[in-house]
Amino acid sequence: MDNNVGRYERYRLWDYVRELKEKGLVRHIGFSFHSGPELLEKLLQEHPKVEFVQLQINYRDWEDPSVRSRANYEVARKYGKPVVVMEPVKGGSLAKPPQEVKDLFTAYHPEMSPASWAIRYVASLEGILAVLSGMSNQEQMRDNLSYMASFTPLNEEEQHIIHEAQRILGNSRTIPCTACSYCTKGCPQQIAIPEVFRAMNLYLGSGQKEQAREAYRAISNKADLCIACKQCEAVCPQHIRIADRLREAKEVLE
Ligand code: SF4
Ligand code: SF4
């Protein structure tokens, strides 16, 4: 896309599509995008008439440094643009994830396909206009219809299972808290550390900021009480920098 933008300007393609819309020949103007958030922001600033953006989003690419699904998605949301999702199953690869990921999924929903987890993940994001899923046969179409005909967004437990899958695939910013609660016993402020991290992971793993804030609000002893004594860090088997991550949670969720 970077290379094409100059050509769009040179041949006045933005004006051309706007004219088509004015003539009633197209209903909505949008574009498919494969570059990074800086360029997306520039285009949305310069072309406020754009009504939607098509982005590559899936749980594997959410934090991928070359695809940058999350960063692009956040720019589209910042400008209030609905998103059409492409590559929700990452070219079919998430229909056949590693066995460890498959086991996670089937332990929770023995009857549901790995592809269904990938598609429901993106369809559960806020502001999604459509999810484009390439299907090669009737079996795949039936599978898609079985959970999209009456769509239910991922619940909190399912979101956490996806975060585990992201971690296994080595592409996650989520906090690797296992909720063992070793840290809470010695905390002088009795902060509900695992619950705070669980709420924060809703945001970090799938951008569900409102859902994360709601989960955070329901916690009685929150991150703001932390005095950074770091007693908890000495016992955390996952070596999480708990005080820093609590400060981060406070900034994002309060
Ligand atoms: S650093 Fe914060 S969370 Fe950890 S024990 Fe101290 S007060 Fe509790
Ligand atoms: S000790 Fe570490 S892994 Fe265990 S609940 Fe606390 S933060 Fe999470």
C-alpha cells in the first residue's frame, strides 16, 4: 500500500470514488489496508470521508510486529471507522493450529473447530462490520454457519483460552499470570493481583477495553492501593514485575 498511495493521489482516485458515491453508484467508501498504523492514521486524517477500513486481524497476528493487527485496529477505532476483517484464520493456518492449542480449545468446547475460535475472536471485537472467511468446501461453510448464524461473542473464559493460545504461539503481550495466588498472601494491601491481571489481559489480548474496565470495576482491592513494596514479586513463579504491571493496569483501566 505504501507504494501505491502516491499513485492514488496522482490519478485522483480519492476524488474518483467520492464522485461515484455522489452519483449513487457506490454506497460506502473504504479501503483494504496492509501497511502500518502510522500510514493508516495519515490516510484517515487526510480522507475523513472514508467510511470503513479492511484490515488483516486474527489472534495470531494481534501483536505480530510485521502485521500489527492491534495497532491498526486501534487507529481505525480511534477514527470511529468500522472494520472489515480479512484473514481471520490466517490463510487457513489457524484451522490447524499446533496440538497444544487444539487441546486447549477442545477441552473447553469438544465439538467446536479451531477455525470457529479464530473467527469468533475477531467477530467479538468492537466495531466489526464483517468478517471475510475464505471457504473451500461445503463442510467449511456449514461449520462457519453453525456458529455465525446466531453469533455469541467469546465469553471471558473463552477470551482467556485465546490468550493462552496466543502465548503458546509466542505472540502475546498478555501478563503470564497463572492465578496461583502465591502473591496475594503476603500483600500488605490485600490487592486482588490475579483478578487485576485477568481484567488487564482482556484488554491486552483482545482489545476489549470496556469489558476489561467492567471486570476491573468489580474488583474490591484494586491496583491503586499498591505501595510498590514488591513482596509479591519475590514469590511469583512467573517472575512478573507485579508492581509495574499493576501501575500499567491502573493507567489503562481506571
Ligand atoms: S508491591 Fe503492591 S501488590 Fe505487591 S505486595 Fe506490595 S503492595 Fe501488594
Ligand atoms: S504469584 Fe504471579 S502468577 Fe501467581 S497469581 Fe501472583 S502474579 Fe499471578
